[in-house]
Amino acid sequence: MNSISFSNLDLLSINILVNLYEKKSVTKVSIKLNISAPKVSRCLKHTREVLGNELFIRKKHGLIPNEFADKVYPVAKKILVCCSELQKINCGVTNDDLCHFEISAPDIISFPFPKLLLSMIHSEKENISFNISQWGRSSIDDVISGKTDFGICSSDSDDVVGSSDKNLISIPLAKLDSLYLICDHNHPLLKKNINLNSIANYPYVDCNIGSIVQSRSQFQEYCKQNTMQLDVEVEVCGAYSLFDCLRERNAVTLLPFSSIYNVINSMPDFHACRLSKVEVEHFYTNLSIPTLYLVYNRNNQKPNLPWLVDAIKSLVSSTLN
């Protein structure tokens, strides 16, 4: 085997290698690291050239690590951990000084969060560390139990707290009163008049992102109320799965989050467009407009909590507008 020139292997490429190993998808890594999918592919190509190995085998459901990648991954992971520790030393912060927060949010919203929140923390010299995980079926229970400090979720009911637990505090962040069509950039629907009726004519991916209650989507309910046939191909609860399904099945979906544009900008093979005001008003004639909430346990006494509440409110406001 040829000797490896590690001076040619940058930290971004190592970071991408680790995340590709863990997530097995260029799309997922692109969203998590807030960089374009083509750049992820270029870095992977560079890493393959430096290491002299393909590292991954492309399969239908993603990139599968080979035996060489299995050996490289734990070493690369250690490099990232060491870099993180060096960063803490450089900032003059020790683990004992940091106040850690666990945050659960819809991935379609939290896409730009880590970079923006870190910037706010550093600029205001707050001793805070955090981890953002995807909002899922058990997330509200994790907030109630204290396992998760903050949850960002949506509900079409005003009684979002009372229906869950009396110890929860909920802060309305934004009305989700718009609808966005997402599909492949070559989808035949884009050549037609886009409205609720025409959308229902195509295979549909039901994406219940961030809902506090996992139930039938509002578009399914709308079609039922208007006696419209809807072919629901699959139901998913995260953006990663959504994009894979839209790509494989040539399907469409509707989301209420304007932050979809932040994701689509790094994924040129997809298209997003906002439905007209008339269509949206018709859609919500007999349906409740959902609201995005920040929820946390009133018994949480962490000292940096009030600052982080304001920071999250600011981030959500800037992300959705």
C-alpha cells in the first residue's frame, strides 16, 4: 500500500468521512453540516484519492462502508474529538464551566441552527454547549421527563401544553400559515397549474415533521373533506427520509415551513415553491392553522436557560422569515 500524505487530508474531509460513515447519505451529511451536496461529494473524492481507497460502495439505499472504511472510521472519529477538545482549550472553557442543553427540533428547521447558535454563543461569551436531535414520537415525553431541555414542535391545537403535562411551558414562535410544494426539479407537475387539486393527482409523501401528535396529515384530511382521491405512497417524519422518498418515487409533498428554502438551496435536484394565498385560504377553511411552539419544563433551573430561550426565539424568527 502506498504511504498516505496526511497533510493533504483537511479536517472538513475527515468530518465528512465520519458523517458519511454514520449517516450513509450525502444528502443527510449536506443538511447536517450546512454545506452543499456537491461539496460533500468533492471532499469524498479528495479523501478517496488521499487514502487510495473507495471507502464506500453505492447501493440503492445509500453509501455502504467497506472494510477499509470500518478501520479508518474510529481513527477519524478520534481526530474530531481531539479537535473539539482543542477548541474548548482555545476558548478558555472547560467541561466544568459549560452548561449543556439538549434540544429537539424538526430537522427542516434546525438545518442552519448549529452554526448560527454557536455564533451567538461565542459572540456573547455564553458558557453553553448543546446538542440538537430530530423531533420524533417520544420527544415530548423526553421534555416532560427532563431528558431534553427544549422542544420545538408544531400543533394545530391551542392546548398544546394542557394536552401533554402541566409542568410544560409553551411559547408560540410562529404561525405556520403558508404551504410549500416540494418535488423533483423535473417533476411533471411543475409544467402545469399548481393547486391543491393538481397536487392530489400525484403520488404523495405524507411528511408529519415536528408535530406534537403523530396523526394523519392535514392534506390527507383536506382531501377526505373534499372527497378527493389521494395516493399516499409512504409516511415519514423527517427531512432526510422525505428527500430520499421524493427522489425514488417521483412523488410530491406539502410542508408549512419556509425554512425549506435553506435546505433546497444546497440540493439543486429539488424544487420548492409557495402556494398562492388563495389556495392556502381555501386549504384552511375547515382546518386549523398550526403554530410552532418552544416547549420546556418549568422546573428546569439551569442558569443559562432564559438566555437560550431568547436565542432560540430569535433563530426561529430569522429562519422562518
